[in-house]
Amino acid sequence: MLLLFRLLNRHNRMTTELSNPLALIAELTHRCPLHCVYCSNPLEMQSRQNELSTETWSRVFKEAAAAGVLQADFTGGEPLARTDIVELVRAARAAGLYVNLITSGLPMDEAKLGALVEAGLDHIQLSFQGAREEIANEISGTKSHAHKLRVLEWLKQHRIAVTLNFVIHRRNIDQLEEMLAIAESSSATRIEFANVQYYGWAFANRENLLPTREQLDRSVEFLKRERERVKGKIRIEFVVPDYYAKYPKPCMGGWGRKLMLITPSGDALPCHAAQVIPGLSFENVKDRGLREIWEQSSAFQKFRGEDWMQEPCMTCDRREQDFGGCRCQALLLAGDAAATDPVCTLAPLRPKVDAILGGMKSAPPAEIFVKPNWLYRPNPS
Amino acid sequence: MPPDLNSFPRLAPGCRLNEKSQQPRMLLMPERALRLNGPSLEIIERCDGKHTVQQIVADLQKIYSKAEPQKVESDILGYLALLHDQRALDFT
């Protein structure tokens, strides 16, 4: 009788029929106290004066829920930099959305946390830049690690889902055990080990962030063991650096299929980095309704479905699984946003990725003591 | 491991049903959502920390009286264990 149970996101065949957006990624601001060298924000950021008002966001949440969106991911920049963050959580919850807050934990205090939970926050994702203070502060360009540990303690007082997000790269990938220990001593039920993806700031710092093959293999082995050990206590998610993958990631679950991102100034994008693709024009939520944008915006239609595909994607059996990979990565590496994602081993330009990997310096243990010449992300006004 | 029949399942923090007015009914949880049909909704609604596993089984056996009782029980135990592994459920 229970055969009808099914996970929404599994085995979801690609059809040309238009589906609902399921999640709204709300980039509330680009302002952030951290300066992470792999920040996913664009190189050109919006200033505070261009940010959407509380009223506009509240309307967007209602339109999103009406269009079938289930979850809102509050992100940035640092969403807590918005003084109306509690109000925004309340508005999204009132609209019927499940509310995630993706935060660095700065600036958070006990009273703010209590107010967010009271307003209906469902899930908090606390980002960490490492397990040790020295590397974490180096990567974020701020003294932030100790405060995050304090936030973790406060979270134990509240009934709310907690995920720890560790962004992984060659300078901290050997610390996974310590990262997991931090999660185990907290109230977290999920931990994400997300290897850096190479766009924007991370692309500029790629040389110092890409782990070696040996580092990656060791981490995969480690997680296989630990997943079994912590089963039923903590879910471990692992995102590989896709330069090492055999097939590309199904970026955003397919272009214009599941996710919609709204920038701080209200532009609706199919993905975080879509603005790097030349020739796309984006509509703004100040001018048009969310469902209309989802259905009609030329940017969302550009790579929706499979008509845009080239060979080998066009006739590939995997095209319904990975949707040709990532359009922004195709642009960055192949110079053509409609090309097969070059990380795919079937892609004609895969040798380019292999050349990047082949040209990497090995990571001797001593390297950790030498600080690379990072390009830090600035904080917009 | 199958859950203890005398334990009280309760949705984990950050896991909740959407509102009754919202269709289809969904179990919302971090980074995912589960669509609920008749029996799964009946089960989840009883995962409130007040019903034991045994009581949930008995209730569902009554509601789905045409199904084989043993099968109903094993399906429910399997479903609860799955939700527990996904960290959607705690047992107290």
C-alpha cells in the first residue's frame, strides 16, 4: 500500500512540459562582513541603495508560493546584513514557504537568533571556512571562526534544523575529520562538504583552491566510512569538485526547471552566475510577476529543454540526467555557453580540463604554512 | 534498524507538513520535500511524539482494513526507518 510514496526530486524525467519552480534563491544583499576567496557572488556587486525593499520581497514570496515554490533560500552576501531580516522571514513563512537561512553567522547574537526562530525560520545553514581558526580566518579574510562556534552553542537552545556547510578546497580538504567532529558536538542533523565550484572569485583563485587527485581520493574514502558510522545521527552530503568528475553536475537541476534566483536588485536569474553569459537579458521582479518571468523570460527559455543542445549532448542518453551540465562553465572553459560542459569526459574540450589538472602543483604538507596571494572579495557599499 | 514499537516518533527539528490549505500535502525538510499520499500522510500526521509506533500501526490497520495487517505493519516500520535515516524523524 505504500508503493505510492515517492521522493519529489528523484527520477524526475525531463519533459518539454513546463514545470513549477520549486525553490526561490533570494539573494537579499551582496553586503557581507566576510571576504571569502571563493565567493559565488558576481565580480560586480550591487550596493545597498539598489536592494529591493521589504515590501517588494514580501510580494515576491507570495508570488513564488502561488507559482508552486516550496522553499525559500535566504542568502547573499550575508542575509543578516539586512536590518529587516526578521520581517522577511516572517513574510516568507506567512506566504507558505519553508524558510532556509544561509549565513556566515555574522552579525548574529542570541536575541537575533531567538527572533528569527520565533518568526518561523525552519532551517539554518551555517557556513564554515575550515575546522581550524587560522585557515578559516585566512579564507574569509576576517576573524569569524570563533564567533561561528558561539552561534553553534546558541543553536542548541532552539528547535530548528541546523546544517553545517564546509566549503572544501586544497587547503582544508585534509581536515574533514575535525569538521565532522564540530558537527557531532553540535545540534546539526546535516553536514555539507561542498567542494568549491569554479566561477567568479573561485575561478580567479582556482590555482590555489583545486585539491589534488590524491587529496580527493582520500576524502572520498574517509566519507564512505564515516557515513555509515553517523547514520541516523547526521546526514553527510558531499559535492565533488567537478573538474575531477566523469560526468557534469546537473547544474541547478536543469536550466529553468526547478530553481529561480533573485539578485539583491531584483533581477531574476536561472542560476548564480548567469550574468557572465553574453547576450542574455534578465527581467526584474519590480516590473513583472514571478510566474510570468518563469514562463516567458527569454533568459529562462534560452537553455530550457534540449533544443539548444549540441553534440554529443543532443543524442546522449545522459541528457535527461545532467542536462548538458553547467552553461556558465561551458562559457568559461569552452567560450560557448551552449557547448557540452567541458568537465564531461564525452566533451570534445575535456582535454582542456585535463590540462588544468595536469598543470597543477602538488600539495606538499608544508604548503599549508605559506599563504597564497589570494584575491579577496571586497564588501560593496 | 527497525524502530521500537513502544517508542514515540516525532518529526525532527526543521521537518514539518505544509499547511492544510496547501495542495498537494508535502513533508518539508532541509533541502528537500516529500510528497505525501493517503497512507503516508496518515502516518506523518501521527508522528507527533504522542503516538507510539504500535498505536500508529493499529490506527493504519483499522483505516486500511482490506490490506493484510502484517504487510501494513512491515511497510510502516520500513517507512519510519527510512525517514529516520534521512533525519526527518526522532524516536523518544
